[in-house]
Amino acid sequence: MKILVIGSGAREHAICDALLSSDNNKVFCAPGNDGMKLSGIKTVSITEDDFEGLVNFAIKENIAFTVVGPEEPLVNGIVDFFEAHGLRIFGPNKKAAKIEGSKAFTKSLLKLAGVPTAQYCEFNDLDVAEKYIKRQSEYPLVIKADGLAAGKGVYIVNDQKEALAVISELLASHKYQTEKVVIEEYLDGEEFSLMAFVYNGKFYPMPAAQDYKKLNNSDKGPNTGGMGAVCPVNNISESTYKFAVDKVLKPFVDILVEEKIKYTGVLYAGLILTDKGIKVIEFNVRFGDPETEVVLPRLKTNLSSVILAILNDENPEIHWDDSGIDLGVFVSSQGYPENPTKGADLGSIEYFDLLDCKVNYASVVNKNNSLFTNGGRLFLIRTHADNLKDAQADIYDDLKKLKQDNIFYRTDIGNNSI
Ligand code: AMP
Ligand code: GLY
């Protein structure tokens, strides 16, 4: 089978790996990245917003189905576009992708479904939002831009001055093209991510994972696209996992059916275990990054057979490895997330060949068999081991084999789940 994966990061690399675990598959990634090519993945230089180019490629190559990695093409209707051309594609359509495209829309669905989430209000008028802020006495407060903001539209503010500045940036200066903000209560607790394959009102949960979002060790510093991930999450008990499946995923999938929102694809719940129980932080309409890089290696069934069954409206067989742990550490450019250096030398690809762990590449370019930085998050290095200590040793010993001057990584990924 020929399969097309859309996207260019470490998540898409991990999706390609999971599809390639069957020898019968040929996988293309558009646009992909230079690092992936080192692992034998064929990349195609069509960008993820060029729907017509992608459709033409899928037709020309007789692609059996396409898998979409990032949210932007989903929110912009890539699934509707492919389906209008009679092509099979795995992901939610534009109407369903609004679950990620609009936080206010998701909040209203959560309310309807009776799923616990932070108390919130929405505003599109600056004056009204300012009046609301001036009546608040409890901080921190959370302010979120309503639309897509590449993970950057969430502000945790500690006083009124900060809150007013953020509101003005979003509703007066329209940063991230914001027209509406959600202001919500701050939740404190252990965060974890729960993804599921969803279709036709049915869902198949994956094991829980945890994303390390902060830049620095001990969860300090600014939020990032994710500095590493672990699966499973030891300090999320069986009963908490079951609660999340029964009381979050199930009612949410049920409400989609009731509201006639057809959903096919992966649904991602970002959850937090507070002292008042589990609450939803966000829903995404795709595989999480970097959770996917540590969850999919545990999938014992080939990913293509799972997706194909779903697209054929059949119940997929899904088996997970429940041994040991999978750990992934993201290596970023110096200066990430504010000012990542581009074009810095990471060394010859021979260094990367020396690594024992698997690498999922993201923002790197290959010039004359040396890799160079091409953005913030460069590659994720991952391993499967019996326990966290062994997994960390595998990864951190391996990382010492690389040139260290242009890279940055956390040295405590996985520690929260001891
Ligand atoms: P989001 O884009 O909604 O996932 O938010 C990004 C990150 O901001 C989350 O992973 C949390 O770490 C943090 N966050 C979002 N909403 C809240 C909240 N209500 N309380 C505390 N932290 C939050
Ligand atoms: N790991 C967070 C996300 O994928 O949005």
C-alpha cells in the first residue's frame, strides 16, 4: 500500500515509522524534512497548505490513504477537500476540526457533555473584558486566544496589570488574529494526555502519555512545543485512566454524535488531575506532539491496518505493548523558543549513525552530509527500556555522542512519573 503522511516534524516521522512497521507499505511524507530521509522515508516537496498539489500527488501515485499530522490543514478543511476528490484521508473534517480551531466551541461542547473543565467566560469586546478583569481578585488566571496560535496563545497571568496587558494585546492588537478570548480559572495538578482513535461514535483509547512543556528542568521557564514525553505515566493510576476514558472521552464522543459532528481521526484530550478530580485543559483533533513519538512505538498492530479498518467502517484490532516505558527527549536549537538559531552546524550525519536510540527528526537540513538547524525543535531521541533509569541512561549517554555547542535539551525528562 502507498500511504501519504502530511507534515514535517518528529510526530510525522513517528507516524511514518508506525506505518512502515509493515514491509508491504511504501510511505511518502509531504513536505517531511531532510532528517527523515536518513531513515529511508521518501519526502515530497509539497507544503501542507497546498491542498491541490497534495491531491494531485495522491491521485498520481495511487495513494491508498493519507494521514494528516498538524492541526492547521485540518482546521482549514483538507479532509473535505480530499473527500470531494474521492480520496481517502484519516482525520476530522473542517466542521469537527473546530474542536481545536476554537476553544470557545469546545468549551460549549464540554458543557453540553457534562465533562469537567475549568470555569470560563468568553469575550470579544475589550471594554467588557477589562471590566471583568477589574472584578477578579484571585490569581493566577488563564487567558487564551480563541483561534489557532501554534500552542502559544495561552497566558497564565499573576496580577491585574499583566491580565490587562494580555487582553489588550489580544483584543486590541489582535495578536494571532484573535477576535475572541477565553478567560478561565487556573487549575493546578498533574497533567497528562489521552489520545484515542475515533470514528462513527466509537473510540479506542491509547495509553496515557505526558508531555514536558516547559523549557527547563523542574518544569521551569516558558512553555514550548514540548521538550520530551513519556508513556505510560506511572503516577496516573489505572482508576484515573479509567475515569478519563469513561467520564471524559466517552461523553465527549457521544455529544459529537448527538450534535451531528461526524468525527474520524485521532482525538487528543489534554487533562489535569486536580484535587477536585480530572478536568479538561484542551481537546486537539490530531496526534499530539511529542506524545505520539512515545505512544506509537508501543502499538503492536501496524498503524496502517488500524486506519484502514476505520476508513472501511470496520472495528480495528488494536494491541499495545504494556511492558517497560518509552521515553523521548527533544533536542532544540540554542535560543529556543524565543530566538532559535538557524543554520547552526549539528555535525556530520556519521555522528547520528553512531546513536543507539531511534531519532525522529524535525527542523533540520542536510548540507553535504552534515545536519544544520532549521528552526526551534530539531529532533527527538527516543528509547524503550524496562524502567525510567535505564531509558534515561540510553538517551543521555547517546546524546553525549553529538556535538553539544548548538543544542539544548532538558536532562530530567520522565522524572515527574517516578
Ligand atoms: P492549551 O493550549 O490550552 O493546551 O494550554 C497550554 C498549556 O497551558 C497547558 O498544557 C497547561 O500547561 C497550561 N494551561 C492551559 N489552561 C490552563 C488552566 N486552566 N490552568 C492551568 N494551566 C493551564
Ligand atoms: N503535546 C501537545 C500538543 O500536541 O498539542
